[in-house]
Amino acid sequence: MATASWMERVDVEFVASELTGALGDSVTVLPIVVSLALLTDVSLPHVLLGFGLFQVVWGTWYGLPISVEPMKALAALAIAGVLSYPELVVVGVGIGAALLFVGSTGTLARIEPYLSTPVIRGVQLAVAFLLLEAGADLAVANPTMAAVGAVVALGVAVAGFRRGATLVVLGIGFAVAAASAGLPTVRVPGVPPVSATAFSAVSLDDVLGAGAAQLAMTVGNAAVATSLLFDDLFEADVSADDLASSMGVTNLLAPALGGIPMCHGSGGLAGKYAFGARTGLANGLLGVGYVALAFVVGGGFLVAFPMALLGVLLAVVAAQLGHSAFETENLVLTGIVGVLGLLTNVGAALVVGIALDWGRRRWFSRTAV
């Protein structure tokens, strides 16, 4: 794997650009992992250690500001209460094995034709709906604080820093938590909180449905789209199969650290680039930041985070995800999959979407003859 030689150009301006670029990946990561930690059995310190490790590993391996972010469909289902943490672990390992297989055997191209852009965007839209619903449920507990958070987020976006809105609201939430519970103290994360008995209650139906929906998003948005974006932004030849393989390795190893399913999302890469990142140094800096944060975010400090502001964070992430979902050539199909995913489950919506898309293509191929 060819890597960019960033060590030859280390200077203050370059490091500052890489440091601000690193924030482009954290604007999505931090709101989602904080939400998971507050609403599920996920351990935030262990999750941050996992993100920190793989930021450094893949930034060094590729030499580029590659994204390492949560698998959003799975995270949204866990936040919405559809998946338990053990189910999140199981489906992540399953997806990891599948990605490593298709990546190492070069068979990704055989899967891609079945996952059209409108269907993938529909799954994204369903995830956005789930996050928005969860955010609204949290916001109603304290409408005044939620309104303040929403106004701040909107103000930041209007000022031209749309991607930074989540970090500002997150910062306010941490400030409120510090005022309530005191400044956080340094704590060394213990053993990852996963017991063997917890897996006895895993629902195979939920795992398979969630895994299928996430795999579709990952192939489309974190393998194929990210490969194309590397070529567009850096003229770098990073194949979709390479990305699938590294995501596979990540998700097979993450549970041992108490981590969650992760991917190389194209949105995170675009965010890093927009914020100034050009090399893997951005990953190294962000990885160190995540690890440092892992030692101070446990205990009562996290519990004191205002749930209403958490609702605003989820709404902002939902809006960002929903906006990208509308970048589709068939809004009707995308909308059907999105609404169906909200009303039933994303796995069923994916199957229906693939069937409708297949029927649509067959119809047009016959009428074109």
C-alpha cells in the first residue's frame, strides 16, 4: 500500500491544517457514540479507544485522511432500541467477516449491481428517520433546553459552519454536565463490558435484517463511494476491495476492545478534506485525541449530559444524513424504502427496495425494446 510521505512536510501550518481536518470526521462520530453510551449499554471510553486505535492504524496504512466512523444504520437501530449491545456486536462481526471475504476475493463488483443508488439512499433515509424520531423523544423532556440547542445549531449552520454545528452543541452539553457533576477525572478504562451470558438473548431475525441493511450502505457508501472519492480528491488508487478488507479486519477486532461496528464512510472523508486534512497525520492526531478523551468521559460526568441536547444532536445528524439521502435519481423509490424502513424495519425495506428496483429495471428494459 503506497502511503503519502507527510513526515517530509511537517511544519506549523501543515500540522494546523491536519488538526482542523481531523475535526471533519469527529462531527459525526462523537454525537453518535455519546448517544449510544447514554441510551444503550455501550461503554464510551472503550468505544473511543477503538476509534483512536483504528484511526491511527488505517491513517498509517493508507497514508491518507481515511474516515473511521460508526456504521450508521446499526448505530441508529441501537439508539432506537431495536438492537441490544450484544446484537450490535454480533452483527458487526458478521459484517466484518463478509467484508473481509468479498474484499480479499475481489468479489465486491458482483454485489454492487444489486444495490442501486436509490435503494441505498432509501436505507439512509430510513436511518435518518429513526434518528430524528429518537431525537424528538429525548427533546420533549426539556423543550426549553432543546430549543436553545436547536437555535445554537441553526445559528452555527447559518454562519457557514454547518458541519461544525454538532460539535458546538456537544460542547455545550459537556459544559452543562461539568457544571452539574464537576470536571471529569482521569479514569483508566477497565475490561470491555461484554459478558458471554448477554449473547443468549440475541435475536437472529433482528441481526440478519440489520446486517443486510448496513451491508448495503457499507458497500455503496463506504467502499465504492469512498474509493471514487479518493480518486477525485487525491488521485489515489484505493480500491473498493481494499476498503472492504480493512473494514472487515476492523469489525472482527473491535468487539475485543469493547468497540462498535465501524466503516470508512465517504462523508467522513469529505468532511476531513473540507476541514483541511490531506494526509494520514490527521488520523494520527484524531486518534490520540480519542484515546485521551477515553480517559475522562466515564462515570457521573457522562450521565449528567442533558438528554434534551442529545435529542438536538441526533436531529442534526439525522438532517445531515437525510440531506445526502436525497441525492438520488429516483426520489419515489428512495422515499418508499425510507418510509418503509421507519414503519417496519430497515432489513425488510431493503428487500422490498431491491425487488422494486429489479422490477423497475425489467419494465424499462422491456418497453425500450
